[in-house]
Amino acid sequence: MTTPLRHVLLVGFMGSGKSSVGRLLANRLGAPFIDLDDRIAAEAGRAIPEIFQDDGEEAFRDRETASLRTLAEEPPSIVACGGGAVLRPENRGLLRELGTVVYLQVDAEEAVRRCPTGTGRPLLANRSPEDVARLLESREPLYAEVADLVVTTMGLSAAAVAEHIQRLLGGSSQTVPEDHPTAAEKECE
Ligand code: S3P
């Protein structure tokens, strides 16, 4: 197992598998795993939907930026970022400075399928599929802007995606694994 020299930061839309893939990738690489949303919730002493409801989205985004800043002081880790971590230009700059950014792609239909009730995700709750598609579309250029690597998760298990990223980080393969299970692992369960 080879611990990366810099952070590996997973970005992508809600339901793209950042947390599940990140945990598995960290195991494979023998690196620490950080889930930025979990950290924000732990520091606030409240779940993300409560932070949104009580303090508003901007206050959550301030916490997100503050959390990203602290990563500069930490040993190389696999970091699952929240889906909106790319929204602020400052965050996009931070992400690029912090390490290798991997964009996990998912389409809107699959994102909704993986997060059926918007569980724990205020920005998915009570949204029509068309709204979700619009939100994803508005963010795609931002994910692409920060990405060093772009990896599709469609039809792939989290394990297959983690294995694929490990290969890409090692520079030994640029192809999607062929021997993957077809059922995508659900990030929201
Ligand atoms: C958000 C995504 C969530 C969480 C918050 C806002 C977003 O993280 O940070 O609900 O703006 O896309 P996940 O992408 O891990 O669900």
C-alpha cells in the first residue's frame, strides 16, 4: 500500500459516491480518510440539515471553507468533499492547492436513484428530477475546472471506482475496469 504524497480530494454531485469510494480508497492506500461533511457536523454539534435550517446555506458554506483551509495542516489523506465544495472560487483554489482532485461523475437520474428521499441532503429534499438535473448542470463546469482526474461512477460499485482511482493515481491505467459488478453501490444507505 502506498500512502499518497498529497491529499486526494474527491469532488462531485450528491450521490456520486464520494464517501463510500473515499473510505475504500483510503483502505486500499493505507491513508487516513476525512469526510468533510462529517467533520463540519461534528464541529457544529449538529447534522447538516440542521445547520442549513438554523443558520442558512451561507453559514454552512463558511464552515465548509474553514474546514478546507484546515486540511493544509494535515497529513496526506483521502478527503470526501461535500457536493457544493466547488461553488466558491476560494474553495476551488484551495482544492487545487491541496492535492489531486478527482471528480466522480454521476448523472441526475442516478443521483436521485441513489438518494431517493434526499436523506440528510437539504438541497435534494423536495426537488423535482428536473430541478436536480438543473443543479447538476450548473455545477458540472465547476467540478471539471478543479479536476485532475475525471472518473465515471455510472453502473460501477464503489469498490470498482476505488480500484480504478488507485490505478489512475499510480499512473498505470487510464481505462474503466471491465470486471466490475454492474449494480452501483448506494451512497445514501
Ligand atoms: C451539498 C452536498 C452535501 C452537503 C450539503 C450540501 C451540496 O454533501 O455538503 O448537504 O451543496 O451539494 P454530499 O455531496 O456528500 O451529499
